[in-house]
Amino acid sequence: MSRTLQLILLIAAPLALLAAALVIGGTVATRAGAYDYVVRFDLPSAGAPAGLPRVDGPADASRPLVVIDPGHGGFDPGAGQGGLQEKAVALQIAAILRDKLLAGGGMRVALTRDTDRFIALADRPDIARRLNADLLVSIHADSADHDSARGASVYVLSESGSSQAAERFAVRENGADRVNGIALGQTSANVGAILLDLSQRGTQAGSAQAASLLLRELEDAGMGLHRDRPETAALAVLKAPDIPSILFETGYINNPHDARTLGSRAGQEALAEAAARAIRAFLARKAGA
């Protein structure tokens, strides 16, 4: 082989390899759906507050505001039975309740979540406080070790539970910020023991009144009750000290009778209608106070 040919091959070989790399790289990138640009953005810090939800209703800040909090969501399904999940039931009832309140006019309504997404427990009452809500209603569906437990319950905040069942429920709900037992946020060792002082008694009285009105409306509508009086529990989601707050347990999802109610549109409508009447009665009494 002549020296000239050797020089040509020496120069051409790297060029050929470079060309091949460009062709192959372009083909792979195209097949993988790659983009020729990069988008960079900042993620919120772990301690940043949750974004505020949309407020529906009159554009008048003097109108009362109800924040409805569908329990659980995202990777936290809550209780379940078969294909029925608490997070979905809570969101469906919350959306129906919102629509009923808005249809009646005269008030504003916000949902802490309107999609299947996770919201930390601490952020739920914080959203209500930042929106300066007049009432926080958290919606859930209970479960028990046996399927004989049935009926709706309404909880308000207290330093301790009104029964062993209430205390077990508080432990389960307050643990919703854990994945495989690992806490997602920094909380105190006594997150369930929320001390109530004199400045909070008015708020607690309002919570108790809203709870009693809801139980009355549920009974009048012929909906089964697990307890005919408000239950008390140290629930983290109810810990806004200056906003009347109730937790509406719509029924036992693992009870066959309750599951039929919770999983049907008619049952969800009946539960939401009772809640809407109770909320309107509560706000009317509050306005006249």
C-alpha cells in the first residue's frame, strides 16, 4: 500500500466514525422522542405551604366561605373494600356538596383538592386558615375490624377521644402522613394531643353546633347513624384553632349496606344534601349571632 493511500485512510477513518456516530445518535434520539432543549424550573421547598385552591361562588369576600376537605388522595387511598376506595368516595361526595352549596347561592366554596392528589394533613386546616374560612368540613369514610359497624358519624376536636373507637380512629387518620411508617413531615411527638385554651372555646362551640346540625339533618333524611351525638377525637385535620371544623364520617366502607350507599350516586346525593342543609343552618345561626 502506498504512503499516500495510508495517509488518506488515516484521515478518513475518524471522519467516517464521527459521521456514523452523528447518524446513529440522531436516529436513537428521534426514536426515543428526545427533545433538543432542556426546561429548568425550581421545585418548592419541603417546608413551603400548599398552594391555595380555587374559590367558587360570588366574588364578594363578605360572603361566608366553606372549605370542604376530601380526605386522603394520591398514594394514600384511605379505607377500601373491593373496588371502593375512601379517597374516591370522599372526593365524589365533596364535589356534590360543593355544587349543592353553590346552587343555593349566597356563599363561597373551596375544595382542598379537586383531583386525586395527596395533601399533607397539616396543610388541610392551614388552607382553611389562609382562606379565612367560616367552616371546615373534612369528608371521610370509616372502616372497622368487622363489617357489622355501620352508619355516619361526625367528629369535633378534643384533647382526648370520646371513646376507644374514636381514639383508634384518630391514630389511623393522624398517621396518613406516613409511608411505610416513615413520617413525611416534621411533627411533634404529641401531634394528636392538641391543647385547647379559653380563646378557642368559641370555635369549639361552633364546631359542636355544626356537628349537631349535621347529625340532625342525617337523621331527618333517614340516613343511618353510628352515633347520634358528636364524637370527639384529637384529629390533626381539625386543629385550626380559630375556624369551626368538623369531620364527617359518611359511613363504614367495609359494611355492605353502607358500601352500597357510599358507592352509588343516589347515596352520595343524599349524604351531600343533608350536609348542605346543615351547613346553611349553621351559617345562618352564625350570621344572626
